[in-house]
Amino acid sequence: MNFFEHQDRARQNTQQLIGLFSLSIAVMIMAIYIATLFLFRMAPRVWWHPGIFLYVAGITIIAIAVGSLYKIAYLRQGGSVIAQELGGRLLLPEIADEQGRQLLNIVEEMAIASGISVPQVYLLDRETSINAFAAGFSPNDAVIGVTRGTLEHLSRDELQGVIGHEFSHILNGDMRLNLRLVGLLHGILFIYLTGELLWRLRGTSREDKGLPLWAFALALMAIGGIGLFCGRLIKAAVSRQREFLADASAVQFTRNPNGLTGVFQKLQQMDSRLISPGAEAASHMFFGNALNPSFWENMFSTHPPLAERIRRVGGLNVRNLAAMPSRNQMRSPSQESLTMGFAGGSNTTPEQVVNQVGSVTPEHFAHAQVLLSQLPESLRLGVREQQSAMAIALALALDTENLQFQEHQIAWLREVQPADLVDKTLKLSSEISQLDPRIRLPLVDLAVPVLRQNSAKECQRLCKCVHGLVVATGSLSLWHFVLQLILWHRLQPSINPTSTTTVEFTSIEQIWPDSLLVLSVIARVGHSQPDASTEDIAYAFRSGVFRLPKAGEQEKPEIPLSCNFTELKKSIERLRFATPKLKQAIVDACAHTVLLDNKVTHSEADLLRAIAMMLDCPIPPFLNLQPSVSKQKQPSPRRS
């Protein structure tokens, strides 16, 4: 099952979740109805009273809806809300201790290897147990929370296994379902909270008029307990199999089953429970069981038994990993290796590109480690400091190929930014220009966690400043377009924290013009060399178009469409609202267009990855690329 199938399965699970939730509401309505009949002393004389039933059903549905909608609206701020409710604090690089810096390094390595934005990390200082969680609506706004006990008791390999497990939840669409589960179940809990409030007010009731208020309060609490019972069953049904999948993915990412096995063995001797009151609502999000064990543990537990998880991970060690080369045997990617390959091979197919979306191979993980180790110290520290992170974003927007354009940019920058920030930007730009071009997108992602700490206005100001630098050149290169696209997308959780992407387009007809436009640009970028013919461009374009669903039924131009970057950006933004299966078809068509000539240049790789990232389809880096034919600007669409 690939990334897109996991996303589709997550959507189906959401529909099943709503069905189970509706069934729970029906059970609670009947329970409240019966309690009401006893309250008015109508039972057992009259068991069916339509008026009372409709009244009870209406009030119950409204109460649950208010509780759920309030929580869902609250959770739209993202995973950071969950982390803060659990007592977590944002782990800042500049004040992190050695254990904290090791955690941040592992998260950065995994993020660069998988092609997602580096998640913000929250540390649960008061929790001495071993546990962790991932929360968010998409890979672009994910956060990772880790307990203090996890850092203190696990080795680097074991911590790597835990983080790999959480990255599986990020990449497989589990987080969105988990947040919806928290929101929906809060409405059921609202019934219990109402009963608790009435219990506190029981002294004001009059016992000579039917059932006393305290009894009705207890009834509501009992009914709320039914909802809690149903909620735990739902969480267990949704979460258990996903935990097995996340364990297997963590082993795949790191090629080290001993890391996870070591964690499970320590959990058998130690503890994974949390003391936070919010642990009940978020228990299904954690790496291990966050609640106290009970008589009904096997029925209610959101996690499989540790013995079973150990057995399955051990089985992966024997069956799935025996044919894999060891880490020492694996060829480490280097900046000098320029033979074509998505994952190190020379015959990469579009199908392999699609299958790698939302996944991490050991080769990509090793590539990320090498890449980060080769970063100059100034950049390695710079991405973790506020002003330097801004300077890196601005430095990436400077034109290093045309000194005249760069002078115009610097002059404009000095008018709008402080002198010390401009000086730092120029210094970092000089260092970045000497690095492999593949470092540019990872640098953006490494700087994002620090940039997101700015206010929404400051993030918007940075995006506008980058745009202003690009405009100052008088033209827009492909790289500058990609930079603006990715920076804007990565900072959206800070600029508009309540925005979410919902499916609006379910058929290719709705997005056919947008798909054609995107493929047109990719075909032109892939054949921008001086010796490329219009026939080559048209053939690459048509090869991508015929990969789209129902291509034979749609109108197909013979040559690529003409457009500018503004139109391209609008089309990509529309494609974000397509179903996962449609996104898969679009990425597949883009990959066919890129790989038609068995070459992937830096420009093609940047554009393909940028489009996939905008669609929330994280694509790992191309490990080996064809050297650029020249450093001249691409004759792809220009800014109008």
C-alpha cells in the first residue's frame, strides 16, 4: 500500500468513524430517553412517548454537536494545541540540552529524508515515562511530542526508532484522523461533564417532584460513561493496526529493528503512562499506552500488546531485512555522484517515484545524514537562530548568476531591512552559492521551525520581502518561483493556522485545465537546453497527459499550453483540493514527463518536488542528478 492508498484508507476510516460515532449517539439518546421517563415517573407505565423522545434527541444531538464543533474548531490551530494541552513546551535549539539537540538532529534527518517540513518538537518535561506522539492535519503542519523519560532512558538508535514510528503516522495520514477523533469524542464527553455539573448543583433540587436532580445527574454521568466506553472502543478499533504499520515503517526507515525492539523491552520493565489530564483524549496518538491498565485493557487499549509488537518487529528482522545490505555495505550518497537515480539506481521509473512518495528508504536517510554533516557550521547554526534563519531565506532569493541583478536586489533590500540583517544575508549567500544545489530545498525546511515562531505578520512580511527581491531582478527564474512557492506553503501554519485542506475535486474533469498547465511547464523545463526541439517538448507533454485518468475522453492540445508563473501557482493551489487518487495520477503524470529522457536535472527535481510538496505529497530527494547543462536562466514561463 503506497502513500496515496494510505490517504484514501484514512478518508474511508473517517467515514467509518462518523458511522460509529452516530451509532454511539443513538445509544446515548435511548439511554437519556429512558432516564427521562423515570425522571417524570412515566416508566414502566408508558415506554413510548414521541414528543419526549424528539425533545430528548434534539437536546442530546445539540449538546454533542456543540461540544464536538467547539473542540474541532479549537483543534484547527494544529498539533501544537494538543502538545500544549499535554504540558509540552516548544524545544528551542538555542536552549536545548545535549539530549534535546540529539532529538532535534534525528527529527531533522528524518524530515529531510522524507521531504517534509521539519516538524516543531515539544518536550513533555513532567512526564518521566517513555512515550511520544505526532499531531497535525498534514505533513506540513505536523508537530512531534516526546516525554522527558524518552530522552533520558533511550539510546540514539532507540530514539531513532521512536521518531521513525511517529513519522509513519505523519506520512500515512493518521494524524488528521486522530485529531478528528479527539474532536468528535469530546462531544460525547460533554454529556458526562454536564452530569458532573448537575451533581455539583444537586443541593438545590427538590425531592418531592419526581426523581431528584442528583439521580438525574448520576444518570447523565452514567450515560456519559456509555459514550466514553464507545469512544474507547472506537479509538482502539482505529488505532491498533496503525501501530503495527508504524512499527514496520520505522524499521524500514532506519533498517534497524533492534532500535524499536530495545524500546519495547524497556517498556516492559518501565512505564509509558502519562500523568497529564489530557492523556485520556489523546491516548490513541501515542507511541505506547498512555493510560493506566485496567481489567478491560485488552478491549480498550489503543495499542497492541508489547509482546506482539516485539514478535512482529523481530519477524521483520528475519524476513524483510535479510536481503538488504548492511549500513556498512550501503553506498553513501555524496555530492560528487552525478549519475541519474531516484534511489541510487540508473533505471528509475515513474512508478518508483510514485511509490516513494510519503516513504523513507535507508538510502534517503543516509543521504540526509551526509548532507547535514557537510553543512558549514555557520549554516548549521544559522537555521536554528531567528535572524540567521531569515537571512538564509533572503540569501536563497539573491541572484548569484547575474551580478547586475544582484546589485539591484541588495540596493532594494537595504531600503527595507536593517543593515545587520542585510550584511548577514550577503555573507550567507556567499557560502550557499558554493554548495551543491541540492542543499537549497533542505535549507528552507531546516529554517522553517524557527521561522514559524514569528507572528503571522512577520511571516507574511518575510514572504513579501522574498518576493520583492525576486521582482527587483525584473524577471523570475524557475528556482525563485520554487523558493517562493515552498516558503509560502511551509509558513502557512503560522500565517493562517486555522486553514485546512478539504477535498473539493473528485473527478479529473474538474481539474483538467490545471493538470494540463502543470504538465506544460514541466515539459518545457525538462527540455530547456539549447538543442531541445519543439517536437521533444510536445512529445514529453503528451506522454504526461496520457497518464492522466480518462485522458482519451478529454480535449488534449498538441503542444504545451503557454502560461506564466502566476497562472501556474493558481493551478497548483487548485490541485491541492483533489482526492488522494487524483493527486497520485498528477504526480505520476509529472514523473513520466520528467523521466521521459532518462534524465533529471536540478531544475526538474526542484519543480517536481515543489509541486508534490504543495499537494501535501512529500517526495524524498533525488539522490543523484544529472549535472546542469548550464547555469543560464531557464526559458520556462516568465512572470507577466
